Amino acid sequence: MKSLSPLLHLASLALGSTTPSLNHRTRNDSCAAAVSTVDLQTGAKCACGKLSASYSDLVLLPGSANYTAQATAYWDIRADLDPACIFLPTSAAQVADAVSVFTTCQAQFAVRGGGHMNYPGSNNIDGGVLLAFSNMKDYKVHNDSIDVTPGMTWYDVYSALDPYGRAAIGGRLKTIGVPGLTLIGGVSYFINKYGFAMDNVLSYDVVLGNGTQVIVNATSHPDLFWALKGGANNFGIVTKFTLKTYPMPHISTTIQQFNETAVYEFIKATCNWVIADSETAIAAGSVLDITYNVTTGDVSPLLLGVQAGISNPPSMFANFTAIPGVSKTNNITTSKQWASNLDSPKQMFRVLFGMHAMYPDPNVLYTMYQTWKSAIDTIADVAGLYPTFVLNISPASAARIAQTNGIGNVWGLADEPLIWWQFSTGWANAEDDLRVEACIRQLTEHLHSINKANGLARDFIYMGDAGEWQDPFAGFPAENVQRMREIREKYDPLGTFMRLNWGGFKLGV
């Protein structure tokens, strides 16, 4: 597994009533009225001063011990910025106090969970306040659910559930954080049967933009409950997620690596895999990608496959197993043990994403692969270049979960199989940033335009795989976007998360 860690690193690249209930105390009454906007430095000085006065041991200033470690605790090197201070709360009450301070001071701020979203300013900030959840890693296991706080990674969740033989629907790599992945939707290994991570959240504890804490679920603020399912960080800060869990004492896994001669069959098997779903299918999912070593010329398709239960080899991946490959390893294990080997180390690369969705067509995807490879050759001299063509599956059965659970989500996906194709590109030096971005951005949109002209493209863009230039909300149903804006106005009338909060994909006005 260690020899596959660079591949795995990029493979997944693969977040009621007419007014909020005030049964939880508003943290700061001065937040009730809008305050004039101030500049970045003035707001940060005010907020850092107030937080330091109240929580001196939880605030890091530039030059202090651990400041650099926290300011660079990110997967993408491009996300490393220089906050004016870093606040490390230990409780929801402290988060609420911090948000009240931000609003009072009109301080610009960012929030970091696992630090895996990969572009500058997505979860960090230059000159403002960074609220990082490194000190909030508590959990409580119930019979069929688990409460988790936002400092936990998915490996932490799987480890907590391991003694109980249960699993949650979450991230596919070890260091991905719970809050970012869950709030943007969340692709897991079991989406064909259980949907996305957002579809398996039973309740959220949320700090709103005025510092008020509310509990949000199907009966308490149900409109906000819906909006948080894929709406990212536009509504508040979640300080606790209650996640549904499923009995899953064992999983069956397969790691299959191929060479370039198998690329077409690999793509064809992927298309067949996403199309051949059923509502009674065994829960199963994958990481599927093709890496291109521009130095050696080697092309390496890779499958990481997982299914619930005991099957050796895993029966759901028979189409891949039938393809002659370089190496194939099957195993019976647990979610914790499997995730322990799927590391995605931080600070390895500068990373850029770009993605679109399409109806599965192996011939078109193979042509796209060839075009991608030729485009990468034009920037082959870029130091540390690490290009990956990722094929994420979105089976029709995954969309049906939201259509039939009485809650839904903001995506509004149609009941059809999709391939979310993605270019995940790593490189070494800042001097090549603009060149790599120009190449990948132009290639991504060019191929999408061709697919659109041929009736294969879909407008949906998954935030977790999107480029920073892309607008995921443009691919949501227009009525869902309008409803989200109304919900944002209801729960955050001061616009705290629209005006002051850096990071993620913003809903806009």
C-alpha cells in the first residue's frame, strides 16, 4: 500500500418557524444590529484582541509556538496563508462567542475542519482570523448513530465505530475532515445504497451568524436542515453532526492496477459499473483514476473497490477483475483498517481540480482521456507535475435516496447514472501556478462544451472536485438556489457568512 500513496493522495480529488428559535441564548446582543463594514486589518485587530482577552491559551499569534503548524495544516500547499491570529475553540459555546466577536468587530474569518479543500482561501485567510477545529475531536456512539464534532477526520469516525461493528457514510481517504465533506455532499464507498454523506446526517448543532446556537433536524428548523444538505458553509458553523450508522463488521476490498493497454476496458468497466445499479444492490463504491507519469510515459489506471460484507474477490467489481492487470489484491477487512492505509499527506503538492458531469459513454471518455494526455504533454516540463484523470461514479440509486427519504437535498439530482470526470493536477512550484491553471481550465471547459453539444453533459458540479473558477450553484435547480437564498436571509440576516466568512463556494446575492 505504501507504494500507492502518491496515487491515493490525488485519487479522490478527488462542505420551522419564521425566525430562528431563541431557546438557546444569543451570545451577544450587540449583534442584533448591523455594524458598518471595516477594513481587514481593523476587523482582525479587534477580533484577535477580544479573543485573546477571553481565551489567551486558545489564540495563536504570528511568531507564537504552533502558529506555523496550524497555518499550514492543509492538504494543498496553495492554501497556506497568514492569518492575523488563529483561534482553537474547545466547545460550541466558544465557537458561538467567536462568531459574536467576528460580527461585532466586522472581522473577516475562515473556518477549517480537515483542511482538505484545495484552493487559496477555501478554508484559510490572509490577515483575518482563522477558526480551526483542532481541539474539537469528541464523539459519542449510540445504537444506530454517532455524534461527532468538527475536528474529527473520517478515520477518527471509523475508528470510533470499529468496536461496534458499524460504519458511517463518509470520506474515502484517511485525513479528509467530517465537516467539509458532509456539508458539500460527500462521496463515500457506499453511495449506491445509502446515498451521500449529507443524506445520512440526522441532526446538526449550528452556530448562526449572530452567535445563536440552534439544533437543526427534520422537526427543528427543517428548512435549514434541508439547506445544510449540500449547501456548504453559507448558513452557519456546525459544531456537532449526528450521523446515521449501519451494521458493517466487515468489508471486502480490491486494489487493481493496470497499464495503458487496459485504459479503454477500464473506462468501459467504469461506465458499466455506474449504469448497472439497483435499489437492492450490495453497498459498494470505488476510487477510479488514471495517472500519467510524464517522465517515464507510464499510464496507470487504478481501482480501489470496497463493498459491504464478505466476498473474496468482491463480486461487485467483476468487470474490472476480468481485465488483465499489473497487480490485483483482494482482502476482507474493516472500515478502520482499510482507511488506515489510505493516507493523503498534507503539504505534498500544489493541487488544482476541474470537473464536470456527463452521461456514461466509454468511447467519448476514452477520447477525452487521449485529449487530456496530449494536453498534459504541453506542460510536461513543469516541475513535480502529477496529473490524474479521475472517474467518480454517481449511480441513479444514489440520487433516489434524497428523492425518497422525505427530506431531499439541495442538489436535486435526476434519477440517472453519471460520471463525474475530474482533472486533478499536482505540481511543485508557485511560478507554474498560472500556466497549470490555464492549461487545466481551458481543457476542462473545452471538453465539457463538446459533451454539451453532443447532449452528454450535465450541469451539475460537485464542490469537492470543482476548480476554484467553477460555480457549483449554477448546476443546482434554480428553485433550490432561490430557496437557499431565502433560508440564508432568514437565518443570517446580517450576512455574516456572505460578507465576512472566507472559504468554500458562496451562494451569492
